[in-house]
Amino acid sequence: MSDVQDIRSIIEEQIETLRRRNKEPEWVTKMRYRGLKAFLTAPHNDPVLSNPLEFVVGHKEKFPEVKTLEDLPPEMRALLDRLGIAEVEKKYVAGLAVQSDTNIVLNEFLKSWGARGLEVLSMEDAVKKYPALKDKFMSLFSPEESKLAAYHTAIWNGGVFLRVKKGLKIPMPLHLFFLIQNSAMAQAPHIMILAEEGSEIHLIEGCTSPILVRHSLHLDMSEIFVGDGAKVKLSVIQNWPEYVHTRPMTRAKIGKNAEFINTTVGLGTGKSNIASPKYWVDEGGYVELNGIILGQKNYHVDLGGEMLLRGRGSRGLNATKSVIMDRATVITRGLIRAQAPSTRGHISCDALLMGPDARMETYPGLISEVDDAELSHEAAIGKIREEELFYLMSRGLREEEATQLIVKGFLDPMLKDIPMEFVVEIKKIIEMAVGGGM
């Protein structure tokens, strides 16, 4: 696939397939072709993936027709059951949107909020319904910045448009799950969240895949606009198997006195997971990034995060806790740039190494362009202390039980924004991983 003409024809065929299938507006197709043009010249510095085109699905492969939850294949419904979603659905505790490759399913409970000002559409429907999205779609990204950004621009498929109207406060979390069914494919959903002035919402995004998927790429892109005084919580629960490469791309603008809290729990990060989100924070705004990383096998995890504190009194926190075992490598990079007076920022990185071959690297960055910013960072990398194990074992716990208890206690502070039904499941998976049962 090194020949330029071959690459152009492969991506162009995907673009034309999506154009015909979605009957999309002309401006969307033009943007796709801009992505194609950028792909040929954009830099590619991914340390794991040499060629994104290896994850192409032939356009003759039919996507499943999914209109209701009952239409999902039995193995996918069983997967949702194991994740605890079926019980949530039965109790109508929260809305549920499931994207299966390129399709979206919404339940009646979530639809009922539409009358109050919550709008949830597939991204394909949103770009047709709202021509004004032309000015926002891909406004926080440039296809020219990297080959993966360019490829997403060209072949994005699926995704969700979520709009919370001014002043609306959603009292319970809403759930969105992405699942890959097809092997050797690139799933590239585009997610756009518009939280208007004074609104509040908590979105839980789950990413997973049937374990038999052979070789896949999850190349999602999220654009988040948090209006003045609005509050958005985004909890991402990842449980990818070892054959999936994930490349999440997230950008968010946080308005005046607004708040954006993003908690990511990487229980199964896939073969590799590389991300470098970016956040712009206006006057009095606050952004908080919390990350839990469970590094296993020979997984490669490289997570960044750049915060631009551009408004007076804006604040930012970037905190990660990693449990690393086997031959896994975890790299954390955080950058906070203070561009306005009275800004505050802090980076925290803690890691537990569970074996001699586990590897951790951390690169905190603090830049101040003003005199009175308060920026700080701290990092701690180490192993479980023998005296901690001895104390717990002296109280009757086996070594495995003591180790599990210490690891869960280490991670607990990061789980404050995750609903309890997920915390229970998360702790079960952590116990299995630490005990060697995964």
C-alpha cells in the first residue's frame, strides 16, 4: 500500500461508499476529501501502527441491521449483561445508546427526555438536520495535524450528536456503548457534545469488543463544547481485548465558570492505547482529568493531556493512577499552560509496578506565561511495600487477597464519579487481573 495512487483509491472508495449510504450533505463529503488529501502528506508518528489502512473493511461486507436492543446478536446482548447494562435498562435508571459499528439504538426512556431539551442523534442524522454544524464539525481538529486525524476525517462512520439545551439538568447518568463486531476493521465514530449555558449532564461511555475480534482499530474523535456555567461529567470505561488498538482523540472547550470532569478507567486498554487530548479553559472554568490504567501483558499505553488555562481564574487538574504488570509499558504525559492571571494547575501521577518487567514513564510539563500562576506536579512510582503485605497477612489475609486489597485502595479515590454498579464490576476485574485470572 505504499503507492500513493493505491492509497488514494482505497480511501476514495470508502468515502464514496459512505456518501452513498448516508446520503450526506455536500459539505461533509468535501471535508472527507480534505481528509484524503491531508492523509497523503500529514505526519505519522505512531510508535505502534505503521499503516492505518490495514484496518479497512471491504464495502461489500454488510453491517448488521440494528433497530432495537433485541436486534443485537446474542453474544453482544450477553456482553451487555456481563457489563451490568441489562439491569440498568430494566430499572430505567438511565438512558442507553448502543453503537454497533455504525448503528445506534436508543431506548424509550432516553427518547422521553427529548421533550425537555435533551437531543441525541446519530452523527449522520445530525449533519443532515443541522446545516450550522458545518461551522463546528472538526473545528477543534485539523486533518493536517496527523495521518490518524486525516484518516478519521475521511472515513468517520457512526458516532453520536448530543445536545443539552440551556438550563437543563439531567439527574442521572446517560450511557453510550461502542462495540466492534467485525474483525479487521477501523471503527471511527465522531462524537459531538454541546452542553448549552447552565446545563448539566453525566455521560458514561463504554468501549468494548467481543473477545474473538481478530485485529481492529478504534479511532474515535470527540468534540465537546461546555457552555458558560455548564457542568459536564464524562466517564469512559474501556474494556478492549488484546487485539484492538485504540486511538481516542478528544478536544474540549470549557466556557466561563463551566466545569468539565473526565474520568477514564482503562481495564482493558487493548494491544495499544495512545491519546493526547486538548482542553481550552475560559475565565473561572475548571477541567479535571482522572485516569485509572491497568497495564497487562505486553500492552503499550501512552496517554497525554494538554490544558490551556486561557481565562482569568481558570483551573486544571490532571491525575493518573496506574497498576502495571507483566511486560506492559505505561507512559503518561501531562502539560498545563497558564496563559491568564490567577490560574492554577496540578499534575499528579502515581504507579504501582507489579513485576520486574513492568515499565512506567511520566513526563509532566508546566508552562506559565504570567507572573501569578500556581502550577505544580508530583509523581510516585513504586512497588507494594513488604510491611503493608505483612500487616494484612498477619490479620489473616492470604497474600493474593492482601495484594488485591492494597491495589483497590490505591485506585479508590479515582472512582468517585463512577456509578456504584460499575464500581463493583471494575473492582471484580481488578481482582481477577491482580490474581492472574485474566
